Amino acid sequence: AGAPPLLRVQGLRVAYGKVEALHGVDLSVPAGAIVTVIGPNGAGKTTLLSAIMGLLPSSGRIELDGVPQPRPSVEAMVAQGVGLVPERRELFGDMSVEDNLLLGAFQRYRQGRRDHPTSMEEVFALFPRLRERRRQLARTLSGGERQMLALGRALMGKPRLLLLDEPSLGLAPRVVREIFHIIVELRRRGVAILLVEQNARAALQTADHAYVLETGEVALAGPAQELAGDPRVVESYLGLG
Ligand code: ATP
């Protein structure tokens, strides 16, 4: 009952040539929720986000607000308020922080969205470090600052759903805490998040719902707090302590 979830994926399959990487994945992201997908290397987490964003051909069903997206494309997804922050944090290295942010706003104009974009001031309020470094070239930023800039750039497009691919990868624990703090703040502002993470502990502490993806299939799913206490999750993903 009630409104359909913002994103619903059903029976999603993706193949690289003859090798199938996703074998029929079902998941949904309610509006304004943080949903995490945890799982080992090679489970298909990046593939899942790429397929949802329309970067890879897939079969199965992808719905936004209950409306099927028969041929998802990056253009169509961006136009409907979906943003992707890829794992590699691709930035325009020889452009300043400010110009990278402006490009994030420009893209949504290209997609035909004329409503008010997120202002650079709003992004700087969220990431004060970026304000200090607004004239610095992106390639000279630290790993954490690059992740903040990648997030900030996606936010300039004013998404209602952000797909985040391992935002904590390679970052120091203090920076990881900062990034997760921002993710919670975004939820407070009404942005839904689909968070792919290998840092299962931080992801399960932060998320509302969680899925465990193993070799292209959902092995477990449920409220994040319940999964955090599931012996199978504890043994495979949380370790001791
Ligand atoms: P990681 O956490 O290591 O990034 P992941 O869960 O994101 O892993 P994917 O990158 O989605 O996993 O990969 C899922 C499977 O698909 C792996 O077996 C991988 O080798 C394979 N794969 C990914 N990209 C390609 C590609 N471009 N061509 C062929 N196979 C691919």
C-alpha cells in the first residue's frame, strides 16, 4: 500500500559478453531513505549502479515512482533527478573546484531542467573545505577532498536520488566519518541514497535498509540494523570487534 518507492529494480540482469554479472536483482529505494548494498569484491555492486544509471544495457525492470523506464539512459535518469557519483571520482583535474561544481549545474540545464539548481553556496555550506579551496585545481586535492568535490558536483544537479559507489574507498577513518555524516545530512534534506560499500560496518550503521550482494545475487535483505546483527553478516562482513 502507499506510494511506490522512488526506485524499484526487479529481475535486473546484466551480462558482459557471455558472462552474466547480475542474475536477477530485486531492490527498492523509498523516497528519502538510505539504502546500502554491501558485498565482496566482484559481487556486481558497480555493475548494479551502472545499469540503473543506464550506462550498461540490462534486462529486467527499472521503475522510478512506479513508472517503468524501458530504456534507461543517463540523460533520462539525470532529467528525472538521479545522480551518480562513480567510484573513481572522475573530476576535471585541470579545472578549479569552482568550475567542476559549475559543470555539475550545467549538466542539468542540458537535460532540460529549468528549476532552481543547488547553489554553490549550499554546496560550500555542506563542504567548507571546498570553499577554502575553490580556486585550487581538482587534481591537486587530497583523496577526501576529491570525494567531497565529486559529491558536491552531483549535488549541483539537485538530485532526489544519489547513487554512491564506495565513497569511503581509500579514505582515512576521520574522512570516512565526515563523508557518512554528509550522507545522513543529505537524507535529512530529502535526498534518497543508494550506497554501495565495502565498509559494511559504516554502511549498516548509516542506512535504513540493506542488501547483501554476492556473486550477482541478493543473498540477504532487510532493515540495516537487523542485518548488522545477523550472524551471517557479522561473520562475513563485520568480523570481530
Ligand atoms: P568491486 O567492489 O571490486 O568494485 P563490484 O561488486 O563493484 O566489485 P563489479 O565491478 O560490478 O563488482 O563486477 C562484477 C563482475 O563483473 C566481476 O566478475 C567483474 O570481473 C565483471 N566485470 C565488471 N566490469 C566488466 C567489464 N567491463 N567487462 C567484463 N567483465 C566485467
